[in-house]
Amino acid sequence: MSHPLPTTAGAPTGCPAHHGYEPFAQQNPFPAYAALRTEEPVMYDERIGYWVVTRYDDVKAVFDDWETFSSENAQAPVRERGAEAKRIMAEGGFTAYSGLSARVPPEHTRIRKIVARAFTPRRYKALEPAIRANVVREIETMLRRPDRTGDLVADLAYELPTVTILTLIGADTSQIDTYKRWSDSRGAMTWGDLSDEEQIPHAHNLVEYWQECLRLVEEAHRTHPDSLVGDLVRAQEAGEEITDHEIASVCYSLLFAGHETTTTLISNALRVLLAHPEQWRQVVEDPKKISAAVEEVLRYSPSIVAWRRRAKRDAVVGGVEIPAGANLLLVMGSANRDESHFEAPEVFDISRPNAREHLAFGYGIHYCLGNMLAKLQAKVAIEEVARLAPGLRLVDADAIEFGHNLSFRAPVRVPVTWEA
């Protein structure tokens, strides 16, 4: 059994309707989102202890007001860690903290400024030839299968962004499965719905993960590699105010966020495009439309559908009074389909003029620092699949399953086939 969460002080009592919304169910949450926007756009969900915010203007306003709505809970476990998991992590020296997303100014401002100078277009543009070569190799390997069946998650999206972020960080690219295992545990322990017993193996994995991040920083001090960690260590040695623990925390965040969400973006981009054959044909015939298609995928089917904030003082959101100390769940997956901002929002349309106004990367001071790298990888993946496998087809679009998670909407598999 999962632990019940404490009710937020000042939250409404009684047994409210949830309008079909299930916090951890990601199979098809969009009808429930639409119902919430219409019937109760700011709803307290006692099952998770969060105010659920679903309209575009409200979500954007909360993101933009960092002084009232702190990001301090963005990386907090949704379910309290059990006693055994806590013991394992404490004895293993686990002291990891958010790289940026859960930090608040002035600490956030200081660290982001230093990381942004290292996380430059030069760094990720230099990776583009390798990204393209990896995409081509993986697609060609898949296309050689005699049974003409593949899975766009396992055969393409799983490995590509992991190699990219490991290369950027300066980690060992031969250890993809290990990093994926650690990242799966981080996702499950932070945003999942686990029992105390289910947490135990994940706790061990998080200890290993954090120790590796500390090791990367220690090694960078010795070898000064041409990598993001190397850049941050050099910045520290040149007098910038950033500690080894903060650099390791940046690694801890990037090694997860830098590939987990991009794996999902690539999977979703190809899944959604192939599910709309006319629009797939358009990008095959005119690759210049791919960048716009990626923006529309981010609006229509984002990797992250919800993110968290905490009210630092009494506030009003969407006409609803929110007490100080309350937790808020900002549902970007709903905001991106708000009919007050996007015309015919349930329609996937790569020519949508305002698709770039989506909130898939957040908004305000915490806007995703790696957004350009994620979009670059998705663009290259679509370009090469369109070139090498234009006749690719989904096996059964309606049968694709999505993982159980509060914030991430990731397809488990995307089965495809093609003609000989």
C-alpha cells in the first residue's frame, strides 16, 4: 500500500469530485484535463495533497511569480520515503539536491548563471554530427530486421539522448544501461507511487547514482576534461562561486533530465506524427517543417505533463484562495490544450501559428536550460527517420501504453513496421 499524503493546511474538506482525473494515470489524461478546465480549473486533490491547476493563464502566472510560488518542492518525493529507504540513503551518503529546478533565488540565480555559460550552443552544436551518426546507425540497424518490426523507444529513443548527455557531461558512454537504471529509480522515487518495500531497490540505485556524480567532479579536478563538468570545475577554480556539491547536483539533475525527457520527446514526436499520416507525409516531403512539428508535439504531447510549486504566502489562483504552505501541481499537459489560448487544441496541427507558446519547458526563471538540445535531437531523429524510413507505420497507435507517473507521460513501447 502507498502512504496517504497529509492534507495541506487550509485545504477544503469533504469528498470532492475529481472529474475523472487520476494523478498518476497517463494513458489518456486529456479528457479529464478538459473536464477540470471547464468545471474546476483549480481543484484540491486530497489523494496527493496538491491543488491541481489546469488553465493556461493560471499555470503561466504561477510559473512567472517565483516569489509567491516557490520551486522548493519540485524535486521532493511525492510519496514519503519509507524508513528502510531513508536508512539506505543516509548510510550511503546520499545528499543530492536539485541542480536548478528546485532551487530558489538568490542561490538559483547564482548557479544558473554559471551553468548557462558552460551549457552553450557551441557545446551542443558540436554534438550534432555525432547525434546524426547515432540516429542513422540505430535506424539502419532496425531496418535490417527480417521480420520488419521495431520499437522506436528501444531501437532509437532509448540510447540516443543518453549517449548525448553522457558525452556532454563527460561520463562513460559505455554505461548506458547503468545510467538508465539509475534514472528510472530517480523517476520512480521522486514522482512515482511506491510502497515502502518497492522503494528499497531504488534507494540503493540512488546511492550509486549520487556517488558517481561526486566521482565525476573529483575526476574533473584532476583531469580538467573538455566537458560540461570540466567547464564548471574550471569556473570554480577561476573564482566562480559554485561548490563541488553543487556541481555534482547539476550532474545529478542533467544526467536524468537531459535524456529521460528527450527519450520521451523523440518517442512521442515519431508516435504522434506517424499517427497522423498526412502530416507525416508533409515532413517527409518538406523537412523544413520539422522544427515547427517538434513545437506542436511539445504542445500536444509533452514529455512532462505536470510540475510542482509551493505557495510561500496566501494567494489567489484562478479566483481560488490558496493558503500559504499549500502545494500546487501545474498541469502543463492541460494548459497546452486550453481552448482559450489554442484554437481547436485537441487537433494536432504542425502548421499551428502559436504552437511555440506551449508551456512544455515551463516558464519564467526556471525555463528549461536544455530546451535547445532536446529539440535538436528530436529534429535530427525525425529528419533521419523521414529520409531513411518514410514508409514507417505504427503497429497499433491505440495500444501504446504509458508509464504510471505524476509528471512524466512516457510511452513504454512504440511498435512499428515497414514494407520490404
